[in-house]
Amino acid sequence: MKRFSLILACLVVSGLVGTLALAPYALHGQGPVHTSIPKELTSYRDIAKQILPAVVSIEGKVKTVKAKQGTHKPLDDEKIPQEFRKFFEDFGRMPQEMQEVPQTGFGSGFLVDSQGVILTNHHVVDGADEVVVTLNDGRQFKSKDIHWDAKTDLAIVRIHDKAPLPYLEMGDSSAMEVGDRVLAAGAPFGLTGSVTAGIISAKGRSLHLNKYEDFLQTDAAINPGNSGGPLVNLEGQVVGINSAIKSRNGGFQGVGMAIASNLAKNIMQQLLKDGVVHRGYLGVQIRDLSDHELAKRLGIKADEGVLVSQVFANGPGAKAGLQDGDVITTLNGKPIKDSRTLQFAVASMPLGKPVRLEVVRDGKPVQLSVTILEQPENYGSAHVLPARISQNAQATVTFDAIGVEAVDMTPELAEQYNFKQNSGAFLMKVERGSLADNCGLGRGMLITRVDKQEVKSANALRDMLNKTALQKGVVLTVYSQQGINYLLLKEESEK
């Protein structure tokens, strides 16, 4: 046996049994230690030749806009340069008159059928009255047939030609796995017909750039001008729409984002059919419950349930009896794992039909029937700016153990800082690195309960916390400009 092993080793070293050396092998009592690896492509030329004829560059013509004398432009106007925006925000006002220079937007896109439908990003055509579409072969088309969905940053443009146009097939983004190779095509920095290669780095990313997001992350180079172009698999199918980069200097740094094709297909079909996207909504603001111990104390299973931080007046949720602080656990019997799951599920629900919600309220299960209505166009676009915390005439109560200073909430303070609650402990100061800071408490928040006990004043909060063993932790009910939240205040045990 020893002689055979020696001969085999010699044969392998001499290259006479190279095929055996490359095959999967196993040690005694073990299975194969590796599987066959696909042969590396020596060139992407065939894929590039397949996709480039359908990739287009898009230039949007934007009208010149002049603000009327004596009016103020909103702070969220994306056309105001960032350096000027910061100046005006610091001084709390916008200029009375601002002359905008005529602008042109530029980006990429791709044809999705032979009749001239182009898919791109909304931000590529945003504000454009007309676009000029240039194909890879140099042909140009003008179009005013533009439809978009700002909440996913997607848009379609239609062009017309007598002959059928080249197009790309939409692929299945859910079939992509981390490590799969992809190509990104477009016009980075205006360089049309560019192709870069990389892999899928991650799936299901969210950058909070849009209201509805499902990004594929890739290390294929994506730069300004690539927006709207296709991210394709090695079969030339579109699995993503290049949309954003994470960068400190505006250039590519190895982290690019593409809107998943499965999300884009649904939006595209609605834009083609109706010119707009119809979505359902509950009329609530929600947030995830990521702390497992906190979820357990609230009577929720780990990784299940979404906190209703705010119920908007006259919305479907308010009419059905949803309350601030409810935790939604199921929708029509299906478990809700996180806020994104609920958001996408509700948006796709049939309008005008009731759905069944199961919620946990004060630790007890409650069932509600909610009729899903169409989401208003501007829903989710308004942002509440936190009020500036001014000096208060009341004497502050100091909590050295957790690192905060608080005052009693009064009707005057509630009106000043836009709170519905007239009692509780209002936080005037939170020390950086303190126990309160580490648990998520912040300046301008209002504490109304410790566990299930109501907090009526700052002194009452101090008394409750003094009687509490913080090593075991307590659940705080907290209000802020973003609505209600539950926070677990607990000392870390020393190891």
C-alpha cells in the first residue's frame, strides 16, 4: 500500500496523471472537499456585442425657472447647489429671488422592446420637457413621451422608428447570487458605449435614497453617466438598472448599486399601462424592531413584527383603529418580518379591499380589518424638521446614572415642539457616550412610560429609574419628531 502511494505521488509530480490531480478527492471517511469550478471566460466580447446596440444615452432638456420676487424656494430643491443650500439653511431662509441656469440632464438607458420603449432612472429625466436619445450606432431620436415613478427612481421613454429596434431581455434578479459575474453598460462621464465587468457583491441593499428600494450591489465600475444603464448577467439579460454609487469623491470606489430587475419590471409594466404607478397605503409610519430582547419584552417573536411609530389622521390605518405603538405581526395571515416586507406588501395590495392585520398592543393580540386605499402622490415625501431646543424656564432634573437632563412636559412645550402628549419627561440634554446615548435616547425626545408605568414628570422618571435595577433593563416608551418608539435601557454587564 505504501509502495502504491509513493508511485502515485511520483506520477502526479511528473505530470503523468495530471487529470487525477485536478479531480475532487476525499480523505478516508470524508466526502469531496471541493466541486468543479466553471472555466474562466477569456473575453466578454460576445456579451458586449449583444447588449451595446440596445444601450442608449439620454440627454434631458430642462426649462429655465425663475422664482417670483418675494417668494422662498423650498430647501429640498435639488437644483440648488449644496454649498449654497448649506449657507441658506444656516441662516434659516432662502433667497427671495434665484435665477436658475438652463440645465441638461444626462445619463443612460436601454431598449426593452423592438417598438422603442426605453427604461432608465427617474433622476436622468427629472424635470425634462424633452429628451434626446442617442443609440450606440449614432442615430438620434427626440421624445416628449416620458413617464416616471420617483418613489423607485425609474422612468420610461418612448421613441419611434419604422424598423424594429434592438432590445434587451429582462432577467430574474432573484436568481442572482453573490459572486455571480455581471457587466455594466452606459456612458460614464459621457463616454458612450462603455462596458465594465464585476460581480454581484450583495443583494437586497437599501440606501434610503428612494421610498421603495431593492438594490443589487456590484463592484463593476459605475460612474456619473452610467445611471439608467443595464447591469446584465453572462447571458446578456438585464438583472439591474445602474442607479447609484457609494463614494466620498463622486467617482467609483468599488461599491455600485443597481435597482433589481424584478422591481423594475413591475414598475415598468404599470408605467406602460397607465403612465403612473398605483400603490396601496396604510397611512402609518413604521420602523423595525431589531433588538431581540426588546421584542421579547413587548410580547413579540424574534425577527417578527413592525412598530407603528405614527398613525396619520384620516388614513386607512387610523380609520381601522391602528394606534401609535402597535406592533404589526401579520398581514392576511402572513408573518411580517420587517418594515420593508410590510411596505412592499401593502403597496401591491388591491385597492378598496379589506385586509386583515394582527397587531400586539400593550402585550395583547388585537385583530383589525383595514381597507387599503391608493397612496397619495406626495405621501412619504414630507420631512418633519426637528424643532430647535431652546432654553427653558424650568429647573432641569439631572440623571447622572444614565447621563441626561430633563424637564416636565407642559402644554406650552408640547405646542412648541409639536407633541400631542402634555405630560412626561422632556430630554434637554443627553451626554455623548452615556448609557442613555448608547440605548438610543437623544435630545428633544419625550419619555412617557417606564415599562408599563406612566411617567408624569421629570422627577417621577428619576424616582422610577432609581428604583429600577438597570442591569436587568427597562423598556422606555419614547416620542420624537418621527413618532413613538420603544427603547431598552440596560446597563452592559462587565465581562
